[in-house]
Amino acid sequence: MTVKRLKTIEYGKYYIAVAQHPDKVEFAVYYSGKNSKPKIKSFFYSTLEEGEKSIQSDIQVLEKAKKDSRDTDNFPSKEEFVECLNYLLDEITDNQLKMLVAHAKKPDRKIYAEELAEITGYKDLGGANMHYGDLGHKICNFLSYKPKEENNNVPVWTFVIASGD
């Protein structure tokens, strides 16, 4: 039983490895990125042509199932956050990781911007807010989520990480 790798396809945030098995064609879906991520799912089709026609809609069904599992506010699930942070690990700066870890370790997950600035060595809140907001923006992009909270018609990206209460 030989498996022959046919090609790779980029589709949005996904990388798809296509392989010919003796009796079927496998489309193995991974997240694109610097690291080799665990396989998300494999789809099997009778022919390469069938797979090429179907894979995009099959991925859209997978994405829809994730979004359908969200709460009534469309807020991403814990599982989506875990998947997202694993994917973004290489893109998160040391200071963003320090802030995220400190935030997660706080009682009731409440932390003040002054504490984030102190943890990372920023002299004022602006630097900490900017970098935590950048992390929030990366998370929102990956999760296809837009916070409802806005400041001058611009989403407050940190609200995917913290509520601001």
C-alpha cells in the first residue's frame, strides 16, 4: 500500500496536503503557519477532482460548526481559544506572552493595565495597551471574531482577552 503525495493547497488559514491512497484521495487539513501543526481533519474522496470540488465547502462546514458552538454573544469557545493560541504561539511576542500568563494567573482573571505595563517594563500604559491590543487583534483575526466594544468606531481588540470590568 503506497501513498503518493500529489500536491499542497493553500486555502485561507489552511494548508491542505493531498495524497493518493490505493482506493481514495486524502485531503489532510492543517493550519498554515511556521510550525508543523497537528492535523485538524482528513477528508477522503473517490477522486482528486471530487476532492478539489468539495474541500472548500467541507472546510466551510467545519468552520460553521465551530461558530455554531459559540454562545449567544458569538464569543469564541474555550476550545477555539486553545486552538488559536497553539496556532499563534510563534507570533506572540515575549511581552505579550508575559501579559497573557500574568492575566491568566490572577484571581478571577482580573488584571489592571498598570500591572501589565509593570510586568513587561513599559513606562506607561500606552505600550502595554498597544501590545495587548495587538495580541487581541491577532486572536480576533484567527477566530473571525469582532468585539462589540468600540472606541471611535474601531474595535477594542483587548475585549477578546479581557472585559474591562
